[in-house]
Amino acid sequence: MAWRELLLVSCLSAAVLLCMLREGTSASVGTRQVAGQEAQEGVEQKIFMQESDASNFLKKRSKRSPKSQEEVNAENRQKLWVDELRKEYHEEQRNEYENFVEEQNDEQEERSREAIEQWREWHYDGLYPPYLYNRHHI
């Protein structure tokens, strides 16, 4: 019997606690919503401009109007920077390829040298001095 009473009291206390927490969060959400709306209005003012300001901005520079010297200089600096990056990249790729080819050639030369050496040792009959001094023509 005692455990039933204990269970009933704990369920009631949990229900009261949940009701209190729900009321507390609803009040805090309400203040957050108001603060969020105020912040939203501030952001809209920063993003959007008045219609007159927008039309003046668009009239200042149409599609066919010439670029200012600062704009031309900025674009040229950007193009030069991109060209320099592209040049460095291609130079690095070329160096890597040259190193790879050089390693491949060295390995091939080593393999062929070993094969030639083995062939000469196999065919040496002992009658002539070593092949460094008297090479056989094949």
C-alpha cells in the first residue's frame, strides 16, 4: 500500500512541476519573439534601402557607362593575381612530372644495366680479360 501512495504523490508532483515549467517557457518565448521582431526590423533597415536611393544608385552607373579607373585597376590586379596562381600551379605540375619521368628513367637504366651485367657474366668464358677492358660486341 505504501508504494502505491508514494507512486501517486510522485506522479502528482511531476504533473505540477511540468505545468509550472510550461508556463515559464511560454513567458520566455513571448519576450524572445518580441525581441526577434525588433531585431528583424533592424536587419531589414540594413538590407533594404529607400526607393529613391535605389533609383539614384542605379542611375549613377548604367550598363554602358565607362568603368572608373579604380574599378579597372582592381580588375587588372585580380586578373594578374589569378594568372600568377595559374602559373605557379602549372610550374609545380611540370616539376612533379619531370621528377617522375627522371625517376622512371633512372629505374629503367638500372634494370637494363643489371640485365646486361648478368648477360655478360653468363657468357664470359674466362679467356679474355674482364669486359670493362675488352667488351664483347653483340
